[in-house]
Amino acid sequence: MELRTFFAQNLQGDALAQASVTVYETGTTTLATIYDAAGSAKANPFQATSTGAIVFAAPNGVYDIVVQENGGTATQQIDGVRFFDPANQVIRVDDIQDAGTAARENAGAFATAAQGAKADGALQAANNLQDLPDAPSARGHLGLGSAALSATTDFAPALAKVPAGAVFALAKSSPPAGFLECDGAALSRSTYANLFNAIGTVFGAGDGSTTFNIPDLRGEFVRGWDNARGADSGRGFGTWQGDAIRNIYGELIYHANSTATNMQNENGVFGRVGTNNNFRRGGVEETGASSVRTTTFDASSVVPTADQNRPRNVALMHCIKY
């Protein structure tokens, strides 16, 4: 049973104090059984409050409410007002049985229709296209284009949206349609007009009139252009940069006296410091071969070395859209 509040008003929006209210079972002239806020039976008809409030509770159902102005003849009627309290909702066993029977009948009808569709060669949702012999047939049945996808037709609209000059690293050893390997090749300015308009002669002017060069990224790392940031100052866009390392500097100090020479080890990055370059033993200057000491500097004894500086890497093919 739901408790609801309405307000009686005239067409000007004024409250109809003490208006007469009658509640009927919808579509009939049968007075409905109604209750007050405390759950006690309420008279029907009854009067609205001094503010025009209409307050009553009713069992779950649909009702018509008729309001008549106090002392007047004008009436207003609201039809089809639904009262619903989930706590009072009762589902009968026979309703459940009827619903179950209907569900079984619908399921049987669906199964019959599905079998008929199967016989007609139609797709079965439960099979997820597995009842078709191959992927092209599945795409054709779904209306997703030609039975056999083509890079030059089916993917052409998407490929057209990739701007000329875009570079991608691909995990394959040959470029796809619409792309060229970034191998520094000289290309025709007319044949590859879109690409020429995009990159110009930044990576080479070709023969200076009819051709231009694309970037050669074979065996190269790509570095973001500094563009006035200051992390890689002095670089022009598209310029090549050789390998380099930061300078390594160190010192060795020799200490000589009249009895002996104390010398720290020299190695490849170190040079002698000071003016006394004589090697002495027991206060006597050594001039023979025994006075020569050789110290080596070999990074390969502690780290991997090669003829270039590099991080760990994987070789992929850089391709450019034309």
C-alpha cells in the first residue's frame, strides 16, 4: 500500500481548500477502499486540507480521482493514477506457471525457427561464424566488404588518412602498399609529388631538379628534433649526427726523491702531470729499457665493446608514407 499526496487547484493555480475528493476504482463508479497515513480506513469521499492537499493511501492498483470545488460545481478528474508499493507486490504461483509456459513455448518457437534458418544456410549466432567455411565467406555474409580483403580497396580510406611523410617502424622486412623503405633513395618529384610536397629536400635534393631523397634510417637511431629546447643545441631538422661519448679525464701523480720513485699506475685516459718525468730507482736515474713501464687502459675487460656506441636494440624497418 502506497501513501501519496496531491494538491487541488483551480485553473488559475489557486489552492482549492476543503475541496471534495472522491476516489474510484479506475474505469468504474465503484468507490475505492482507501486509508490515512496511519493505515486506518479513510472515508471516501473526503475533503482536502485547508491548503488543498489530498493525502491518502491505497492498495496497489489504478484509481480515478475526482475533485469538486467546495461550494461550487466545477470538477476536475485525474484518471489512471497508479499506486504501487513493492513490499505489497504479490506474485501468484499460477502467474509464475503461466509465465513459465509462455517462455517454454517461445523457446520452442525460436528453436524451430533456428532449425529452419540452419536448413536455409543462414548464420547461427551461437556458432560465432564457425558454421562458415572460411573468413572471407564470413565477411561477405556480414556485409563487411568484398569476400577477399584488399589492401588497395578495403583499406584505402584508412590509408588515405595517413599523411605523406609519416614514418613507422614495422616488424616486417618489406614495406606495405603506400609506403617505401627509408633507404635514402632518390625519387621522382613528379611521381611522388605528395611526399615531395611534404618533406621537400630536407634529406637530400637528389639531382637538384627532378628527384629528391627520402631519409636513410637503415642502421640509425631516430632522435627527437630539439626545436630550440636546448638538449641537443645547434641541430637542424632532419640532420644526421655521428656517434660520440662524453669526455673522460683523469690524472696520475709521480713522486720522486733521492732514494726511490713512487708511481701510481697509468692507463689509457691518463697523462703525466708535472715537470719531473725521470724514473729513478734508489736515487739513480734509470735510462735503460728496465726504466720503461707500460700501463694499458682496456674497457673490454669490464664492459661489452664495439666500434660504435649503442644501447640494446631490435632491428626493424623504418618506412615512410608517400
